[in-house]
Amino acid sequence: MAALRNIPYPSSGLDTSIFEDSLDEYDITLNRNDSSLSRKPCHLLRSLIGERKYADAARAKGEMEELGITIEPHAIYQTAAMYALVKAPFKTKEERMAAFISWWSLVPDTSQKHYYYPRTSPIMSALLERTAIPNISLIMQYAIAAAGKGLEGRVSKVIIPIVLRHSPPSISLIFLDKYRKSDLAYRLARIPRRDVRATAACNFQNRKHFRGWYALAIRTHCMAGRYSAAVATLKAARRSNLTIPEATYNFILGYLRRGEHPAVSLVEDIWQEQRTLKPKTPSPPPPLSATRYELPQEIDEPKSPHLITVYSRLLETLAEGGIPAHSRFRHFLALCGMTGEWQLLQNIREKVYIHPRFATVASSMIYAEMLHHSEGGDQDAALMSFAEHCHTIGIPKIALLKIRQLRMEKQNVTEKSLPTPTTLPKPALKHKLWPSSYQSTIVWRIIVQDVLKSDGHVAENLKKLYNELLSQVTLSRAPVSMEAELENIQVGALAQTSHSSSGEGGAEWKIEGSPASIPVQPAPSQYTAAHFNIFIHAFVAADMPRRAANIPADMYRVGIAPTLHGLTTIVKGLASIGNVDRVNALLDIMEASAKPQDESLGSSPGSNMTLPPPTVVTYTAALQGFKRSKCKGAAVGILQRMRTNLDYTPGPDPYLDSAVAWLNEEIANDAN
């Protein structure tokens, strides 16, 4: 035993050659991973993705599909899908979309947790935050495929409003139906075939589940200004036996009544029919959605001149879940500009991004930033604030080029430079917002002002910009057949999926038809009379008041009522060039709208245009215009109109008193 203890422990492995001969059947590589890679094509494909050889992986995947080799789902394929979505050098959007969906279809669903639980945040960020204009076709395909993998809870609240707001209503309705069927197929596939009770329970839960989607879709269409689409979505939900919450009925009826839509009685009948089929039960209010952007009410409160005080109050309000008004953000920005402490703005942004009502607060903050920068003369900062937070939809093409140029300049800025609004770090958004009418108005105003300041071709460039605005508004409000085309429209961009099981490989998704690009359609509510007033002022400033006078007719053609502010500008512009006939004709229409119409009279030219009645400001603008063009006779007629329609008393309005004094002086000079 003592001799055995003195023998040293062997330092090398056992020599197997003393037991067996070196035959071919025993020629085995010791590395098990290398052996499995050489024997299984799926392992080879995963190793290529792990080594980031995505081009070779795509080539190997295509060869495996041609040979009919089944590719088992695995987590690593999401890496290839992200590469195809973000970095792959594809020439067209269609190629990128097909490659992404092809890789994403190989990611296991949520039921196969021994493989992987799919992550949606990186893909959602790439689809909705990194792109200036969302790819609606790709978003639709991803959403339908994600619903088929049990991920609808993670994508529905964000993707459904985006798709419904920026796609034609008929296509979005088809998308909702396919999205519902994809989720239902996944849920039913998890239930044993003979379990009748479980199947019935699943169908009942899905009806409760789906009605939330359709209620969200109805509210989104209402806020986007597509009332006919909201009614069509409601009818489609009722055809599928989905019970819409009563709060959603109140929501859509409120919008329809304010817009005087003829479908009010139809929605009331559908609601009454639902009540008769199901006993009335109290329904909770709809959850707050990220789709409703409204500026909070202004509250009069003392404004502190100290930056730290204002900064602390803003942080306290945001921490408590409150919604600061945009005037508070503007006051804070003004103090930051005076002191140069722009790093505090970055801190406020970070608090806004994690706010429970992120969309509303962020929209108010962005509007305040754009107003502060544009009124301060820093147009570049206003455009960058817009581009970093919102999808660049509904703005002129020249603004897109300018934003792209500003982004390239921002990348060339050195890190040691002082912080400014344009050099602050890029916001860490979960998803970008769609632009509101307030924000897009500022962008249009910035571009129009640049055109007015240019050296030449002002009139031609203004006409091009206005035609671009008119085409965008017409596109957003174009009537689309909602029901007659549902069975005839073939949308190749939507994933026609079939859920089939292939052994242990799980679900296999097949895309039928070639992907097509669905154009992004702006929402009707994104355009208001303020957009047209910008061009009314621009045409008058460019000595083109006759062109500005044609804008109200265009507004009525697209369903937007002119405002008194814009009409007053037109009156002053026409009077400044001495166009007496058009001024009187416009004032006749405006004055007629304030009088009760006689139904016995026939229709006259312009009777279908209901314009706001003129005020003292309108008549004052006409007098000032005729004063500039030295049309004393026309000015006397305006003064008589004002005394007939309004009770004029000298004193309250110095501008009007000055114009009247000039007119009296001219009349006295003529008398002498």
C-alpha cells in the first residue's frame, strides 16, 4: 500500500489504442458540437447566424427550402430577422419585408417556452421608432404573424392605432379581420380537439378579447376624422357577434353628432339592437389609449422667474402623473434659453418618456418646443424636435430633405460642443408618435416662410407647395368604399397564413402573394384650416391676393370650413390692390350667412358656401386695404356696410378710428 501511494497520478489521458484497433467505424471527432453541425443542416444554419454570416445563412436557408428540409424553430432566428429589418443591404422595401417575415416565421411561439420566449421590443422599436415614415405593409405582416405566435397582447395596443390611422379604411378593416383570425387560430391550436368545453370557453374569451380591438379601432377612426370608417368597423364587429362596450357607442356618437354625420341614427339603431339581444350591464370606461392626443387645459398660475423652481415643479407634476400644459413647457424652455442650461431639458424628456400618459404629455411638450424654437428664429431646432419624436407624415417633401440634412450635420458635431436643442442625445422612445395638427402646422409654416425669404421663383414655389398640401388633404379625405370592395380587394402585403404543425418543428407560416407597398395615408384630422391660412397669408404677402381668394373654395371641396381670420386676410389683400368687385362679393356672402335664409328663394351662386359673418376686424381690414390702394369710393361703401350691420362707436378700436379719420379727411378734401 505504501508503494502504491508513492506512484504519481497520471497527467495525460488514457491511451485508447491499447484496447481497440483504429477502425473507420470508430473514427469519431471528440467535439460533439462539430459532429452535430456536420450532420444536421439546422445546426449549420444556426452556427452561421451565430457567427454573424447572415448572407451565407440566407443562402443556406434558401437551399434547405428548395430541398424540402424542415427548419426547426429556434430563438436565434430572431437575430437574423433583426438584421434583415435594420442592416441588410436590400435594394427595395419589398425584399427587406420578405426577408424579415421569412426569418421571423422561424421564431418559436409562446407555447414553446423550452425554446425561447420571443421578444417584441427590439422589433417594435425598429418598426415604429427608427423609421421616419412607418412601413404599413411590413407592420401589418409582422402583426399578423405575431398574433399567430401568441404575442397579440404585446403589439395590439400600439400597432392597431398606427395601421388604422395611416392606411386606407378598407385595407385596415381587412387587416383587423385577419389579425383576429390569426390570434384565434393560435388559441384554438393549444386546445385538445375533443375538449368541447375548453373550445367553447376559448371562443367566449376571444369574443371579449376581440371586442377591445374593435372598440380601439372605432375610437382611432373617430379621432382620425374617418367617421364612415368608424361606422363600417362597428358594423363589421356586430356581424362577427362582438359586443361593443357602451362607452365606445357614446364615443362614436359624440363625434358623429358634432360633425353632423348622417350615420347617427344608424349607430343608434345598432346600439338599440345590441341592447335587446343582451341585457344592459354597466360597462367600465374604455382604457386610455396612446392614440388620443389632446393639449391639456390651460391653468392660470404664477410663473416663477427662477429656472430651478420651474424645473422642480415640472418634475413634481410629472412624477405625480399630472399633465403639464404646453405653456408651462414653453416657460421652462424660455428660461433654459436665457441660461443655456439645455441639459435640464434632456432630464424633463426622460421623465416624459416614462409617463403613464406618454402620448398626451409628449405631444404637449413637442408642441411647446416647436413653438419656442420657431418663434425664437431657430427653425432647425423646431424641425429636429418634430423629427425625433414624430413620424414625418403629412409634411412637405422639402421638409423631409431638410430634416435629413440636419441629421447628417448632427452626426458631424463633436462631443465636446456645448449642449443645444439640436445636439441633445436622441430620445429613447418606445415608439414614435404620429404628428398632430398643431405640430404639422408649424412645419408647414417654417417651409412657407423659407420660400418667402428666397430670392427668386417665390410665386412658382408657393403654388407647388400649396398643390402638395391640397393633394395630401384630398388623399386623407378621399372617399373609400367600405363594404362593396371588402370581398374584391386583394392585398398582397397582408400575410395569408396557414397554421400547420410539422412534427416537433411547431408552426410553419407561409406567405402567399407578392408583398406590395401600401402607401401611408395621412389622417383627415391632421389638417385644419390653419394649414390653409398659412398659404392665404403667404399669397397675400407675395402680392397674389387673387390666388389667395380661391383657397376658400378649395377648403369647402375637401370638407374644411374657412375661418374668419383667413377671410379677413383675403379681404385686406384684395382691397390693397383695389379689387372692389371681389371684396364686395366676398362680403356679401359673409353677411348673408348671418341672416336667416328664405326657403322660397331659389339657389344663387355661392349660396352653398356658408362663411362666418364679418366683424369689426373684417371691415377695418377692408378700410385699411382701400386706404393703401386709395379707393375712397369703395371705402365709403365699406363704412356704410359696417354702420348697417354693426353698431359702430368711435374709440374702442384705434385702427378702425384711424381708417375712418382718413376717410373723413379725404371726403372733406374732395368737398373743398
